[in-house]
Amino acid sequence: RPLYTAFYVTAGVFAALMYVVRYPDLGVSLVGASGAIAGLMGAFLIRFWDTKINFIYWFLKFGTFQAPAWVMLPLWFFIQLASAQAGDTSAPGKGGGGVAFWAHVWGFIFGVIVASAMAYFRIEDRFIHRAIESKITLVENTAVEEAAELAESGDREGANEALVRELANHPA
């Protein structure tokens, strides 16, 4: 969607600009999309606070685990912030030693602020959902409605049979 693209690009530009403000005399090009991705992560934290995120790890063996966004994303943010500060302490003015940690920090902050503002001003409810709903066309299908009613009443098998019957009668 255009809003997603605009948010992504704006987060990346903002993160890059803040990095340039932090290191105005750095003679190295800033390349990458990590500031934009950090912006998405900040917005994800606000929008999907309780969502469990799947992780893969390898420590003597491969494995997976899940953890909620409200735990892992702030943890990631604080790691980026500590890394940025450590880079400035160990090599002042060098820009983080090849990793734009400050771009990550500012991208994430940008995402949190924009997503919070959108939630506070109900931007999606007032504008975006309405625009999407105006494009939705509903086709009346009594068989599907019957199946939905059966499923809601707890008769999942009957709902499934109604849908299979409808599909057999109208495969298109």
C-alpha cells in the first residue's frame, strides 16, 4: 500500500538524516535500509504489542522459541542504543565502526512516534479503513452465509458440508 511505502521511505530518510546530524564530518557513505526497517520495528511494537514473534537460534544446536514483541523489540532497541554509545566511546566520530547504530535508534524512535500518533488520532479508523471498505464489493452467496451461521452456532461439520456442496455446484 502507498502508506506503507511512504512510511518505510520516510523512516529510512529520517534515520539517515539523524545519522548525518550525529556525524556531520564523516567521510563514509551511509548505505542500507536498516534505519527504515528499524522504523517498521518501532511501529510494530506499538501496533502489535502482544504479538508473539518466532525466533531461530543456534547455540550448539538449532532451535526455535517465541517471545512477545513487548519484550524483544525494546530489548533490541536498547542493544542498538548501547552499541551506538559504545561505538562513540571507543572511536569518537567514526560513525559506529561500519554499523549505523544511531540510524537504527532514530529509525525505531521514528516508528514508535508515528505509530503512536496514528493510534492517538485514529488515522486508520478515520481514513484508511474507510478507503479500503469503499473498494470492497460484496457478492450475496446464501450458501456461504448459511455455512457461516452454522459455524457460529457450533456446527462446524455442517458448515464444512455446506461449503463443499456449494463448491461442487459452483467450482468457479
